[in-house]
Amino acid sequence: MKFRRTSTLVATAAAVALVVPASIPMRAQAQPIDGQPGDRAAIGLGNMFYPFSPAPGLQASFPHLALIDQVNRTGQRTPEVWLSFAQGPDAVTNTVPSGVLVSRDGGATYTDRRDDSGVETLAMMRRSNGEYIAPKFIPEWTDRGPAVITKVSADRGATWQERRAVVTPPPGKTFASTGFDRGIRVHKNIMELPDGRLIVGAYGKFTEDQRWSAMLITSTDGGSSWSVWGVINGDNSVGASEPSFSRTVDGRLIAVLRGSPESAGLMQAYSSDDGRTWTAPTRLQAPTPTVSGAVEPSVVLQPNGQLVLAYGRPGNHALVSASGNGDDWGNYQLLQNNVPPRNAEPTWGSSANMTMVPLDGNRSLVAGDTCAPWGCQPYNETYAIWARQIDAVGPGTGKLDLTTMLAEGRARITADVLTDPLFPQTSAAGAVDGSSDKHAAARIRPGSSVVVELDQVYRLNKLGLLMAPGVKQSANIQLSTDGRAWGKPEVKLRDRVDSALAYTEIQPTEAKFIKIGPDGNAPLDAVTELEAYAADTDTFENDPVNAPPRGWVRNSLAQVVDTAPQTGTPRTAGFGSRRALRLLDFATDDIATAQRAFPARQQVSIDYQMMGVNRQTGTIVTVKGTDASGRSVDAYHFLIDPISREIRQYDGRAWNSLGQLPAPINPNVWAAVQITADTAGGTLKIGDTSFTTRPPTGAPTALNALAFSSAGTAPKGSSFYFDNVRIR
């Protein structure tokens, strides 16, 4: 947010635009589409929702998010998300307090109104001493220069006090009292270094320089004093403001800046000494022109190592660096755009102020506004704060949902944990809670290990581990089927200083137990986050939501989802997990379908979980293959009707009954399905009931694909969920 002259607005009928709806229904695909590859990074967007949408005439702009890890009564991580926004004019003289909303359920609902706190959440965190701290955007001006107002709370945000401290400029510099009112703005992002030092983004103007400066300011005493820690555009050869900074995977700091003039576009710079010195800012390289003239960036390193960038003007946009180092920006996504296509001023629509926090391993929550005080007349002064999740995932489609597995009691973690009364999230559950915060971890006694017991034996082929972040650590990871006989270390991490999960692909290995232990080099102080991936299994936990499943082809009306219709009690979309593949057939001219290829073989074993929500029609499962000439054939074509209980197989001419289930498959209940087949025959098993198949159709000589689909083109109204699809 920067104070500007109000733009002149000329409203016409064509200029008035509607806000992007909270959600856009999925559409039938005229042509089936393939999912993104599963061996590389991908991105998806959750549906838009509105944490705050007041009546016309009530202002709400320039949102800022802060996330603070908490746990619920059962010890499971349930983050607080604080949201503040401006309710008055974009001017330094604005005296209207910020609106403040608090979510106690990880950013889903915002029911706690805290305008009375006077807090602004653009640079808010919880320190290692348990204190909440939040410096305010606009300082006071004193005869010694700008004084930062810092809000602090010792009781988890219930009450707040203020600390005021003049900012000490760099040697030989003074903050300008003219040309930049009050000399400095405290901007977004705050970080606590291992020694307790706080660093915060800021920007301002020095009397000795011609251009604005982006910088970090620092405090070693919780906001009782502040000084400039490092100027990002140090030689002032380019102007910069509105910095957002984050760790990179390789441990540096990256800062993304608003260039000055705006035609300079977004810029980025790096620091290898925690922000004291910086490389010269360079123009951010991206495969989209939207970074030109962009403002108010927000950058976040997710626990999975995906570096996510949000920015705006016009509209709101996102990019991802798959390397986690900001050297390969891609996977562009449009987040929101309500700028009229004709007769629009550049500042209409969203103010472009972006804010973002990491929710868990592969999700971030981003928020913006629909218009700013200087550009909301075309929308008849109708303001709103919107939010949505960005799903930036790395390679791999077999990720296990260890968080839900542990919460439901299907997994167990054994560790000698050093608890902390200030941070209940420092627990065994912290090892799989989705947070990379150093306090949301299993912090263990020196020389001890962490053992994770899974709910069953899996063939694991990839492991991710984040030890204590920011300090040198070493560890070995071993696997076992029984928790007694341990194999050689599958993963050896030596003398690493990590900021995100480090991933290692391994030979597929049967395991029910995972042990993370010291190796005798650098210590193993904590397991901050662990991820495990199963071979030959699609769990959909690492697939972007609202998108076709990765690695699946010819998808139509098929999406990975993390929500399902509620049945009176909260539930997840997946089978004991957060996500699943959904086939939703609402079209009379299309079939909901998704197809998964596998290496050609003469015998295959397939098992998965299936749940019907709307079951007006049954669901079809097909095992495809090729004949002697290489022609594709539907070798096994089964119709499962959960209502009539009838199980049928198509022989190329007609449907033939294989028998009936002993009872209907109830709606919203998962059923296990297993297919064992070769080129001559096979068995279909649903729950505890087995059916002998008829001979395959088309004289297959090899089997090579699995397909799920709805029951025909004309029938509609069915909704089926599939999970844990394993092909061997």
C-alpha cells in the first residue's frame, strides 16, 4: 500500500464490472484433457471466498494476513489466521482503525472481530518467547525521525500494548521529512533469526538519495528499538519499494520489490548474510507480461520447497519457482481480475495489494481486495476482501496424508520429545503437521530418534525431511516392515542447513515403520516435517485441487477435490485423507471419465477405494489393453450399480450379470474394490464379495490402462469419489 493521488474516474455503463464469483462451476469438456505430468511441479487454485464483504459504502481494502500456529484440544495443529484491512482513506492522515478478523480454524471462517486490538497484521508473528508482535505500517514523526509503533501481546492476542522507538538510519543517512511523509513505511514479512533478532521489510526515502529505498529494519529487543539492518537497493541506482522477503531452498533470503518507476516492473535481489547485504536488484524474469508495472508483491516459501509469488495491477496474479530459489518463475495463474475490459482506468479493480501465508506443506492462503478507496466508484463503493488457496505442489503422486492418518489414530509417532509450555505444537504430532515453523516440530532429546508407524505396509519410493530449520543438522532414515528389523539407511542427510523439506527418491521398499535418527555428525535436534510417498499408488494428496489428476489422461468432468458434501459431521473428501478424485456427471452430452495408463503387462492387480455421493447411475471401471495388432480394446468393462447391487460386465454386445452384492453400497460410504486380471480372465472383488469375470473382450495380448467413468452419455446426476488407486 502506498499513498497516491486519487485517480480521475470516468464511469460508464461498460466500466462497471462484477466481482469474480466465489466459485465457478466445473464445465463439461468438449474434448477430454490430460492432467499435468506427475513428475514435475504443478499448481492449482482453490475456489474464491470472501472473509469480509460489507454493504456498499463501507470500506475494506489493503488486506494483510498473518498465520500463527496453534493446536486444538486433541493436540492437532489448527492455525490462527489474522486478517487486517483498511477501513478508511489511503492517506497518512487516516484515523479510522483497521478492521481485524481472526480465524481459529486455519483460515476457513473468520468469526472473531478484533478491531479493538489496534493491530495491523502485515508483519505479525509469534516470537520464541511466546510474545505476539506486530509493527504498524505508518510511523510517527519525531524531531529525531520516524518512530515505529509496535503492538505486542503476552496473552496470545487477548490484550495489546504499544512500544515506540525511533528507527536508526544507516551511517551517513537521514530519513527524509519531505517528499515521503514520515520517512518510512513498515512493510510486510517479519522473521526471527536463530539469535532472536527480528528483521522486518520496510521502505522509505533518505535525504541523501534521489530514489526510494527498500530495506530491512531490525530489533534485538522486541521492538523497543529499531535500526536499518540492510538496504536492498543499496547504491540507489534503481528505486524500489514494497519489499516482500522469504527464505529460499538454498538458505538465502530473496526479496521481491516494486520497481520505481512502475514501468521497471517487479525486481528481485538476494542476501547470503540474513539481509545485511544484497545483490543488485534485477528485473524479475517470468513467462508473463503481468510482472511489468506490477505492485505489492508477496512471496512465500512453502514447506515443500515451492516458492510462491503473488502480485497485482491490473488484477491479481501468481507465479511459482519450482526450484524454491526464484530462478525459474513459471506456472502462472490469474487469481482475480474484475477490471472492466473497456473504458477502465489503470487503478480500477483490485488495489493490487497482495498478502499470503503458507497453510501447510503444499498450500498457501492468498488474499486481496476488489477495489481501493481511490478506485471504487465504478463499483458503487462495494468493497470486499477475497481469499483463495494456492496449491503449489512438487513432483510425486503417491504422497501419504500423514497428518490425517495420525489425527484419526491410524498412525503413531514414538519420540522422546522436549516439550515447551509456550508452544503446545512442539510435540510428536509436529513432525507431520504441515508446518515448517521451528516450534511446530518434534524437538527431541540429543541422540534419540523419531519412529513413525503407518497404518499398513506401503511400497515407499520417496521421502522428504525437514530437520531443525536454519541450523546445521544430520540424520539417517531407515525403513522396516515390523519396527524391529531395520534396513540400511535409505536416506543420509549430512551437515545440512535447510529451510524446507529435502526430498530423496529411493528404490521402492516395503515399509510400515519410518525411523529418523542421528548419524553422529551434526546433531539431529528436531523433525520439523516428514513426508512419505508410495510407489504405484495415486493418493491425490499431492495433486492440485480443482484440476484433472496428474498422470491421468482423457479426463472429462474429473477433478481432484478437497471438499465433499457434508452429512452432518465434518469429513474430508478422501478415504481417511484430505483429497480424492471426483467424477461428477451433470451433462447429458458427456461422460465423466479419467484414464490412467500403466506399463503393458499380461497380468495386473488393481485396488482402490470408491464412494458414491449422488448415485442415480452406477459407475463403470474399465481395464484396457491391446490385441495382437496393437489395437486398443476394452478388455474388462464392469458396471457397478450400488443401488440395485447388480454387477455387470460388457462383452462387446451386451451387459452380462456377474452377480449381486449382498447389500446396497450406501451413499457417502467408502467401499474397497480389487481387480485381479490377466489376458484370459480374472476376479472382481467389492468389499468382501468376489465375482469371477467373464473372458475379456477383444482378445487382448496385454493390459495397459485403467479407466473410471460414469454410466453412459445421456444419464446424468452421478457423483463418485475414488482414492488410493494402486496398480501393480
